[in-house]
Amino acid sequence: MTSSDSLLDLAMKMPKTELHLHIEGTFEPEQMFAIAQRNRVALKYDSIDALKAAYQFENLQDFLDLYYQGMSVLLTEQDFYDLTMAYLKRVHEDNVVHVEIFFDPQGHLSRGVSFATQVTGIHNALADAQQQFGMSYRLIMSFLRHLDEASAFETLEQAKPYLEWIDGVGLDSSEVGHPPEKFANVFRACKALGLPVTAHAGEEGPPEYVWQALDVVGVDRIDHGNRALEDEDLIATIKHRGLTLTVCPLSNLKLCVVDTMVEHPIRAMLRLGLKATVNSDDPAYFGGYMNDNYAALVKDTQIGKEELYALACNAFTGSWLAPEDQAPHLATLKEMFAHVR
Ligand code: ADE
Ligand code: ZN
């Protein structure tokens, strides 16, 4: 059996892709205070330590309350650029070679920050990181599910001049009480524009919401999906359709979706034949970036080499990269894993 030290080393060094990452969730307290000062806006917390001390969540909503407060200091294109570039630099150190990141336009439009300001800042950072680090990317616009479908439609209208920079559409925010079917029409409109679709489902919401993501929305991917494991037919359907689950171990721990990392269901997902992947969700709030998530799994779940390999490959094959662009990364993974016993 591969020792856990060499498995950890492999996990840290292997090429990775991140498929579930909210750019606003990468807002580190230090940067948040710096940007707040630059924009002369006040934060509710009077120090970085006081803010960090508030990062104790009992559920998704506890976190979201702080997440929306934090993002409220983002005003200019430069702010969005700096936020995105800081994340990309950080995960370049973790050997992340491809990212598919969410942003929440409605969280900024509601404060008077234009779609153009947001998307230009984020896009320019992604393009610069591609130049500087050779990192490829996709940008996913996510609808806030606690708002109504009319607001999602308005957001889609705002996005239309920038569709060249938008590679897909997602659904996030408070899950319970806001089922995917609430957004059936707007997702139909997105699909008609040729946009791939993903949705948070089964993070806190019941298996019924995952069914709706599959059958009403017709998702190409499922974000989280933990509670799908409660329904055997659902597991079989996800498996049959070959859908990727973007699983977020440290997020699940911080938001009490699981009680301990030891009990995390990601290995069970693999055993059931589901295409699980590892992602960080909102790393600034949940205590870890990509490699921290892998490290937690290696240390606490007795994950084996074959499972680690499956997780790493699933992220590339589940990405929206063209197969010919996935291939070199998959070949690197094969080569690296062949050399570790
Ligand atoms: N927005 C940012 N992170 C989220 C999460 N984990 N679930 C739902 N909405 C989110
Ligand atoms: Zn998420």
C-alpha cells in the first residue's frame, strides 16, 4: 500500500482542476480590509481578527450572511481583478492548471456595480493568468436562488453583451425553500443560448432538489450532490448519465453538512460509481484551498492511490475543457501515478 506521506506528496504535486469555486468566496480578510480602505467603505468588523473570529458556521445561511457582507466592498473593475488574480496566484502554487469559477452578478448588481465592471475585472485576471501561468479557465455566471426568476432573467439580459466571456450558468445561495424548478424557464433560455448549466443541489436540500436539477433544469454537472446518496434511484440515474459531482470536503465540514472529515462520503461516492471531484467552494471562509482539501482527505479518510487517481482524473473529464485539452493533463496524471507504488 502506498504510504500516506507519498500519497500526500502526490496529491500536492499532481495537476489539478477546480470546478466549484465562488470567486467572492476567495476574499481573504486581509485583502477585504485593504479594498474596503481603498474604497472608503466601512466593514461591520473593526479588525481582521474580529472578522476571522466570526467564521463559525452552523449551516449554509450563517455563512452566506457573512459572504454577502464581505463582497459588498467590491466596487471597481480593479477590485474584481485583484480578487481574482489573488486566487489564481494562490492556486497556481497548488498546481491547479485549469479553473472553472463562479461569480454572483446579482450580489453586485443590487449594490449598483455594473455587470461590465464585474465581468471585465474577472475576465482580465483570468486572461492574464493564462498568459503568466498557462492556466486555462471557464467563467460561470451563477443565479442567486433566494431571489426570483424575474431577477435571474434581468441578469441574463445584462449578461448578453458579454456572452463571449461567459462559459456557463449556475445556481447558488440558500438552497432549502428554493428548489431548482423555480428557475426552469431561465435555464431553458440559457440553454437556448448554448450555455452549459450546473446547479448547487443536495448540499442541504433534499434528494428531490437533485432530481429537479436533473430532470427540470437538465444540468450538465451537479454542485455538491451529497444528499443524492439518500436515494438509490437517484444514484443510479446520476451514474447512468455520467454526471460529475463537484464535491467540497472542507466546505462540507465548515457548514456542518458532515460532522467529521472521517465520515465524508466522497469515497462512498466513488465506490458507487459516481464521478466525484475535489473542490474548495469558498476557500477564504472554509480554511483551505485545493491542496488543503486533498490533504484533509489523505489524512482523515484513508483514501487510497486508485481513489486519488480517480478524483484527479474526474476533475479533468468533468470539466468543460475540450477532450483534446484534457488529454495532456490526463497523460501527466497517468505518468505520475505510475511512478508511485
Ligand atoms: N455561494 C457561495 N458558496 C455557496 C455554497 N456552498 N452553497 C450555496 N451557495 C453558495
Ligand atoms: Zn458552492
